[in-house]
Amino acid sequence: MKNKKTPQLGLSQKQAEKLLIEFGKNELTGIKKKSIVLTFLRQFQDLMVLILIVASVFAFFAGERTDAAIIFGIVILNAVIGFVQEYKAEKAIEALKKILAPKARVMRDGEEVLIDARELVPGDVMILNEGDRISADAELIEGNELKVDEAILTGESVPVSKDLDKNKTIFMGTSVTHGTARALVVSTGMKTEFGKIATLTTATEKDLSPLQKQLKHIGRYVGKITLVISGILFLVGLFIQGRSFVDTLLFAVSVAVAAVPEGLPTTITIALALGVQRLARKNAIVKQLSSVETLGSTTVICSDKTGTLTKNEMTVQTLMLDSHTLSVDGVGYEPTGEFTLTGASKKGGADYFHFSKDTIKGFMERDEGLYHHFKLMLEAGLLCNNARLSKNAGSWTVLGDPTEGALVTVGEKAGLKLSELQERQKKLAELPFDSERKRMSVVVQEVKSKKIFAYVKGAPDSMISLCTHTLENGEVVPLTAAKKKQFIEHTEEMAQDALRTIAVAYKELPGRPREKYQVKEVESKLIFLGVFGMIDPPRKEVKEAVRLTHSAGIRTYVITGDHGLTARAIAQKLGIVPEEGVNVITGEMLNKMSDRELRDVLKPGQHTIFARVSPQHKLRVVNNLKKMNEVVAVTGDGVNDAPALKRADIGVAMGITGTDVSKEAANVVLTDDSFGTIVSAVIEGRTIYENMKKFIFYIFSSNIGELISIFFMIIIGLPAPLTA
């Protein structure tokens, strides 16, 4: 829908009220709060519980009122334990939920106002700034270097640049990482992309857990045996032994009641409830009791990559400058870590050296020219940047683009302070990034020397073509064709390791400071400094967790919306797949595959990664694994994970970064967002599952044994071997 009036002025309040009636509130109607009464009644759905209820009714009318009261009391106790646990889990998850965007800034009656996000309507003009969560699907009408984090929808770990041309649509639930914009709302509520996936989630059916299936089967089996034996005893007593009808019926009913293991549901419920409490202490909130044993039955884990296996925090791992490479320790945005220098020494042979911000003086004394080159490269990354680091409650985060945040972090790891550098180098102009140039430039003036410099960052291939010189041993030298080829080969090697590469260069500009600078004069005849290689790194605890899952016979598949090369590199680092023989299947390839072909690549022994996939693709993979009789656990945090989370035997959502939709669809919510917690939950689940199987075997062997003994003794005319 397009507003016929000037879009920048927005709607009038009367128009907005009329449209709100027409389109409804901007909320996801598919997610409804569960009724307390229905939650309680659901505890009586189990077949064994229904058999106990029937048995208590028969016992009551047979005159065994004490037995009836005891059995009914056990049923109620079982229901109360299950209800209390589910209610507590729901309350804990409600405390974790984060509203998509409670407020939205819009234009109404030509003025900027702050409204409840639920009151947004098609035709509203939203005003967006860095850090804002987008509250509806919209199209840009104004934009200034806008970048949006769409990982919640697509799994893509790198923010997407938006413009007024082909890439002008922004989506509900995503967030602005850089720039500002005004956007015309085109869809709200369930008609947004977010809402469509929520609809897919609510339409997805949930299966019974393995234990529920087994208890249902056992309940039918016990029920049939009990009915047959009680029926035969009734006929024998009535027609062969000549007992009265009432006495025979009461005896047959008493035998049936005795055969039902009334302690089984309560024992299972208590065992599961205790398991839930232990898991809660290990940062896993279990929504349904049966989910504990399902964790123990898990044979396959399908995991999202971004935010689940990785931290969703871009981190510089490698710097390439001259003939040297520096690797960087540390993960995320915390500005601490060591540098390791490798490369050719000026004196011949290999150069290998460790240093940190505290010992960087040793690097300067060792090789002053290389140190100058290294420092200049980091300064270029800091100055050509609009991000900044922030520390909240002991945790470091980035305000702005994650890629730029990684450059700020690596600079501060070396002891450089962005604020101090900006005081020494006054920014005169900025030439923002655009998708055609794939570069960003800043012009700064040194406060002391009054010299003017241009710093440029961008894609290595385009940057190298603009450079005529480079630094070698700290000296400016011509950039030869051989050197260019060498730099390009190094950059390609970094890309093969799934590193996102950013090159930086600089030059001195002649003349006096000006208000405006042209791209051609700034981005030409540059001095090449080097290339940063960065990645969204794996969580440190995940590798050990993956090893434990493999040793437990559980297969792990990575299913992500990110690039295949990146997903494979992360999976290989974590030990999910080997170095060779890996199938990387994209969403496009998946569309062309039959279900039989898909199941072939999902068989044990196959190492498969799914990349650039949609929510429908994830759902299809889960469905086919279930057809292969696998017990499937799915982990994820984005709305794109929600349909698969619900379809899985066990859905595991992230409590901190997870969306409301994913938490609603999941059976288990992790309060620490750690893949490692899943392994703890699986181990706990397996222990409980094994113990319950032993108890079920014991109680049924005992009850069935008693029933058969009574049956044969009466058939052959002997007194009952067991009496009350």
C-alpha cells in the first residue's frame, strides 16, 4: 500500500485509526497464551492415566472405595506435579521473552511521534536510527548508509546494506546496525515475512515424544491383556465355578485393577520433574516433562550456525601486511588478546614473535619499520569506521556495524584508543560505502602537523586495483604486478578459510582542508597497507560438546542461511565434519532433490551441511530425518528456525538471543545460549530414560506375573495365590 500524500509527512491520526480498524493490530496473533485449565487437563491425556481413572471408577462401584480413592489420588497428584512444572517453565520463558519492538517512531500529522509498535499500520512512515529494532515490513523512502542485521530471518551473519533501488525492503524483527532511514510501512502483523513464518510454525504438527509413544503402546498392550484375562476369569467363575454374577464381576474387576500399575505415571512424573529441576540448574528450561526423556533418546541434532555454534560477533583473526601474517587471539568484542607474527625476517629465515598491548614495545624495538606499518594499518581500520565498543554488566558489545566493530576491537587489542586517535586526527569528510564502489573513505587532518590524509577500506580486489604503492619494511615502494598477484593470492587463501576480508589503504592529500572531496581524487593512487581477515567465531565450549555428541552416537547437521564456505569452515573447526568428503547442499540444490535423494545424503556416514536455506528447507530436512526413524533435536534462535523447532522431536531455542516465535515453538529454552548445555541435557535425559526403562520393566514384569499366576491358579481350580 502506498500513501497518496507526500510520504515524508506520514498519515494523519484519523487515517491511522481507520487503517488500524481495517488491518488490525501489528502483532503476531498465532502465538496465544495457553489456558491454565487446558494445561491442567492435558495432564490426563496419557493412556495409562486414563486406564487408572477407569480402574478407580470400577473399584468404586465394586465397593473397593479405599482402593478407588488411592488410585484417584495418585492420578490427581501426577497431574498436579506435571501442571506445576509446565506452569513454572512457562513463567520462566515469559521472563526471558523480549518484545519485538515495543515502541516505534513515526510521522503523524506531519510531526515525529513515538507510538506503541502494535499501532503501526500500512502507510505509516517509520523513522529509523542505529540500534533500532524494525517493527514492520517497509520500503525505504530515505536512507543514509543503512545496514540491517537480518540474521534473525535469514541466518546471514553479515549486515545487509539497503538502498533506494533494488534492495529497499526492510523486515519486521530485524535491527539497524548502521545509518539512518525513513521507511514506508507496507505490511504489519501476520502479513509480514516474520508473520508468515509464524503462520508456518503454528501450522506445523508436533509429534508425541518417544516415551509417550512407548507408554501409549504399553498401555494398549496392558489394557488388552487385562481385559482378556479378566473376561476369561469372569466366564470361568460364572459358568464353570458357579459363582454369583455380582461376586464374579467384582473379582474380575479387582484383578483388572490390580493389574494396572497405578504407581507408574507418578513415578515417571516425579523422575522427569527431578530431571527438569537438575536441567534448570544447568541453564536449560524444559517446557514439558516428556521433553527430558526425548533429549535422552536423541539420535540427530540439527543446529543453526549463527548465534548457536558461533557467537554472532565478528572477530579479526588474521592481518596480512607485506610478507608477514599476524594471527590474533581472543573472541568477540572484548579488546584483549595476543598477536602472533609470522613471516620472512629482514635478516633471512623465518620471523616468529608473540606480543600483546602490554608487550608491544618489544615488537617496536625488534622491527621499527614493520611496527610502523602494523600501527598505520590498525589506525586506518579505526579511522575509517563509525562503530564503537560498549561494556555493559561485564560484557562487551558493539554499537554499529559488526564488521567495523571487529576493526575497533583489534585496534584496541594493540593498545590504540579510538577516542584518542580521533582527537589527534580530526575528520574532515566521509565518503560512505555503497554497493557499486564497495568502499568507504574518510579524510582527516593531523592536529599537530596539519597534514591531510585519506584512509580507505573496502573489498580487496577493488582496493588493490586502486593502489600504486605499498609499504615494505616501513618504506613506501611501488606496488609491482608481482606484488599485486601475491596479495590477491593471500586474500584468496583467507577467503578459502571462510574469512571475510577487508583491505585498507591511505595517501596524503595536498592543499588546504575543504568541506567536500570527490571520490576520484580520494580513491586513487593509494598506498596499500594490508588485509584484515575476520569471521564470526565458534563458541569455545562447542567443540568439546560436539565431541561428546559423536562419542554418544549422535550425528550433528549444520543447517544455516549463511554461505556454504563459511558454514563448512566453522563445522570443520568444531569437528562436526572432516576436512574431506563434505557435501555442502544449498537451498537451490535442495529444491532440485527428491526426498529419496535427500535421505541418501542424510544417512549415517554421510557428512552434509545445508547452507543458504529457507525455513521451508529446514522443515523438509527435519521431516525426512523423522521418516528415517531418527529422534531429531533442532537448535536455533531466529524466527527462521521456528517451524523446524516445532516439528522436531525436541526443539531447543536460545533464551538470550532467541525470538519469541522460536521460544514458543521449542520444548527446551537455554538461558545461556550455549550448544554445550544441550549436551548436558542429553546426558541427563539419557540417565533418566535408562532408569525409567528399568522401572517400567520391573513394575510390568511384577504386575503381569501376578496376573498370570492368579489366572492359571483359578483355571486349574486352586485357591488364589495372592490375596489382599
